[in-house]
Amino acid sequence: MSKRKKRIPNIYAYLFIKFMLAFFVLLVAQATFIIANRGMCQVEGSHAWWNLVWGNIVFGLATVSAVFLPYFVLLLLPTGLRWKRWYRVVCEILYCLAMVMMVVPAMCDSIYYQHTLRLLSSDIFRYLTVGGQMGTLTWMFLADFWPVTLTGVLLLVLVFVVGAKMKWPIRDSWRNHTANDWVGFAVGMVLMCVMVRGGFGRHFIQLNDAAKYAEPKNTVLVSNSLYSVIRTFGVNELPPDFMESDEAARLFSTDFRATPIDSTCGFGGWRAGSGTYMHRIYDNDTIVSQQERHRNIVILVLESFSQEYMGCYGAERSYTPFLDSLASVSYLYNGRSNGKKSIEAIPAIAGSRPTLTFTPYTLSPHYDSTAAALPSILRSHGYKTAFYHGTYNGVMNFDIYCRDAGFDMYYGKDEYMAEGRGSESDYDGAWGIFDEPFLQFAKREMTVTKEPFLSMIFTVTSHHPFPVPEQYRERFKSAKGESPLLKCITYTDYSLRRFFEEASSESWYNNTLFIILADHPGYALSKPFTSLSGLYRIPFMVYDPSHELSGRSNRIVQQADVMPTLLDYLGFSDQCKCFGNSVFRGRNGYQVAFGNGYYQLVKGDNAMATICGTHEEGSDTDLKFLKAYLQLYREELQKED
């Protein structure tokens, strides 16, 4: 006699098992995320871990209830259709699709979070349309991060195998089930609603409610990727309304000129690189002059460079020997990025518009294409303006933003390869042109450009999948156990050396001010760079070939400070709104950034303030400043809407 498989006694037991299977898969996916990012999110103490576990249960139940709600509604509805085979097949297809929707974002974030410090949100669908060659890059990511890929595949296989083995319960045709069916439907819907809401509270749980279970930096260990995507669909992403405009304006001004001039350039009390002690570098009447200077400006934005890789910032092992040497004859500041994505860095640098929402500023409905930016202001003063980025044209809508911001010319991979000026061997096979040949290309273009000019150059090579040119693979290679990014950092540093060597012989060189910073830091190598105050540390140096002055300042300079600093230095008094400050004004700098649902302020004295929903940390003074900053940012974006 053949052994018959036992059937599940009733439909409610069947649906309970399916729910718990989905919940188990979500917890495993979240555990994968935690393991993959264990170096970024330290949790100390058993109490903190128990809070994380409970938070994961609350958010996990809410996520499963929300995404699988259509499946459970269709099978709980008291209708005879649910006993028909074709109807059940449709429902199981919905279940599998929902499972894929839950697993894939979690696996993506297991790697992606290290770069962005944010879980995926609804902006991913807009971001994918401007991301470029996603087909090629997707396969590279799947291969390079195969443990995460394998985990996701195994989870989905588990779901399909368990689902195939589960036998649909048989309905007793001789009983009247009408009353039981309606009671089951009502009870099921009540339970689902309670779990979707996150309990019996007055309001649905929000992403920032994760701060009830963990400190702001670790809220990603509580919420999950799919819930982040769901909760950011169609919501008002603007910061909260904290205070009246007049009160905010008294604490922070978008007119950086309202800040008093600091004649030390933020260097007071620090020793210069040359060993001399400088209380003053410029006099007030020359540092912020009423007379316009028409010097060339070159802004070098380095992909994924961190202070942690550089000897000039105290790294035990330096991967940037050239930049270290340049720092000794430069003004070196404590640089901070305003975000963790390249698409957020460029408008922060060129337009003093940081991204303080889940959606990058240039992709948001609040983006104002007519807002004054550094290129448009300098162009009105006779400057020729150009943006250089060696990747394929159209990536992250940089070409569109550059046009709106006032750049006369955009030089991408297409322009590099046009008219036989470039070689296919200069292409890295993934993102764009290797840094050395592209920097030389930018130098040649600047040499034939009428002065004065503004050039912003954004490097490419120090990016996944971390290639280096064939001829340099033995010279620049990863040591055992070392991140492959670091070999690219050293290669880009070498490319910068070659760029400055060639540029120094050009007539425009001595009349040029160089600003060198990064779009965001790369992988953190040590614990201090995974803290809230260390996650955004980037290099920031100002090199002036026409002077021998040098110095080092602990002043924080964020990306949004570039525009007001240069306008001050050049003596241009054009009206514009900036969400940064000039290094020539005020004694202390600051940085404002948006993380995974939280806002943070870091000041020059290392004081910090964070706001995550109703959770606030920091002194009253710092919190008031941060709220004022966010209030005016909110109002400015509302005007642009």
C-alpha cells in the first residue's frame, strides 16, 4: 500500500504555515544583512540585542502582513472560487512574486548599504532609469558578491520546495461552512491590520520608529529593505516642520554672507605643514575682496576617497603618496560629504544643495532647475565652464543637471572617444575611461579653453568592479585580505600626479585654484570610520600654485561649503541661497547629513546632534541649529516644488 501524504487539516492552518514561512525567510534575509554589515553597525550589550530582536519581530510582522495582504485576502474571502485549482494557482503565483519582492531588496541592501548608509527606498525605480549600464554591472555584482547571491537563491528555492510539498486542504462538501468562513475572514483581517499597523497604537509605524529599538545608526538592523520601499512610496519626504521661519532665520541663514568674516581661514591655532605657526593667512581686505578675482577654478572630485586611506590625515598606511605630498603645500581641512551617493555629491558641491531626503535632490519633485549654482554665477562673470566625467553620457542624469547648473560643456565617455581622440583600451569595461588618460584629456581641453574657466572633474576608476589598466596590474594590485578598492585609490593618486606634472607646464596653471575633495568615502577599514561622526570623512584640500602658504585646520568643511567659499574668494556678490558656509566666515564649520531616516549635525568641536522621529540627541543649542537648518531647507524645497 502506498504511503499517502498527510494533508493540512484546514485552510487556516495552511495560511498560518505560509505566513510563518514568509516571516522566517524575512528574518533570515535580515540576518544576512546584519552579517554582511557587521563592521558598519556595532551593537554592544545583551539589552541592545534583545531590543533589536523585538524590533525585527514588529517590523517583520508588519512587512509580511503588508506585502502578502492580497494573497491572504484572496484565500480568506468566503467564496467557492478558492477551492478551484486555477484560482489557487493564481494565488500561489502572487505568493511567490511577493517572496521575490521581499528577498531581492534585502540581498541588494546587504551590499548596497555599505555604499549609501540607507536602505533601498521608492527612489530606486527612478534611480535605475538613470543608472546606466545596469545589465552589465548587475552580473558583475552577482558574481563578486556570490555569498549573498547564493543565500538569496537558496531562500527562494526553499520557498518553492516547501510550497510544492504542501497539500491543499480538502473541504468537506456535506458541511455548511458559511458562518465559519465569515468568522475566519473577519479574524484574519483584524490580525493582519494589527500587524500592519505595528500594534495597537494610534498610528501606523513609520521608518523612524525603528529608533525606539536602536540608536539612529543601527535602525537599519531593525527595519528592512522592503518595508523601506513600501513606506517611502508617495510620501512627503521633506523634513518635519519644526519652527516658524523667522525663528529659523535667526539661528541659520541661507545667505552665507550674514556670517562674520574669519581672517584666519579657519586655521587659527594650528601649525602649518611647513612648521610655521600662523595666526593670520590673509588680511580681511584681501581674503574677501570687493574687487573681483578672475582666477581659474579646478574642482577635482575623487570617487570613493576617504581620509582613512591618506597619510596626510593620519592613516598608518597611506595609499595616496602624491596627495600626501600635495597636502604639505595646500590648505588641508577636515572634509565631510553631505551624502553617500555620487548623485547627491555633485549638486551639493556645484549648487550648495545637499540631499536630505531618501530621493536624491536632482531626481525629486522638489528639484529646481533654475536655482543659482556656482557654474551659472561664474559664467555670468565671463567664465567658461565645463564638467568632466569619464563615464558614459547620461549616467545619473549628470549631463542634464550640468546643463541646468550652468556648465557650458559636458565631457563624458562619448566626447573622449569622439574623432579618434581616445582608445578602446582606455575603457575599463564597466563604468568608463580610466583616470590617467581621462585626466590628461581634461588637461588638454583646459589648455585650449579661454581663461578664466571653471572645470569640475569627477574621477571614475576607484569604483566597483575596481579595474586598473592592463599595463599597471602588477604595479597596482591588492594585497592579501585587502579591499580591491585600495589598489584603485593608489592608481587614481598616481593619475593625479601625472595630471599635475603635465598641467604645471601650462600657462594657465599658476593662475588656477585647485579644490580637491571626494564624492563620498569608500569602504571603512576601521571602527572609528563606522561611527556617525566618521561615516562621512573625506579629504578636502585647497591648492594654490601661486603661493607657498600651507596649513592644516580641524575645521569641518562639507561639500555644500564649496560654492560659498569660492564666491567669497573670487569676490562675487551675486545673490544666491546656500546650505553651507564659506571657510572664510565663522570660526567653526559643520556638516549636516541625512541617514536612514535620521538627520545629523556634526560641528567643529565634535559635538553632534541627531533627530530620528521623536528621538533626539544632542545639546539644545545644536538641536535648535539643526532644526533651523532643516526648516529653511524644507521651505526652500517647497518653493521649488
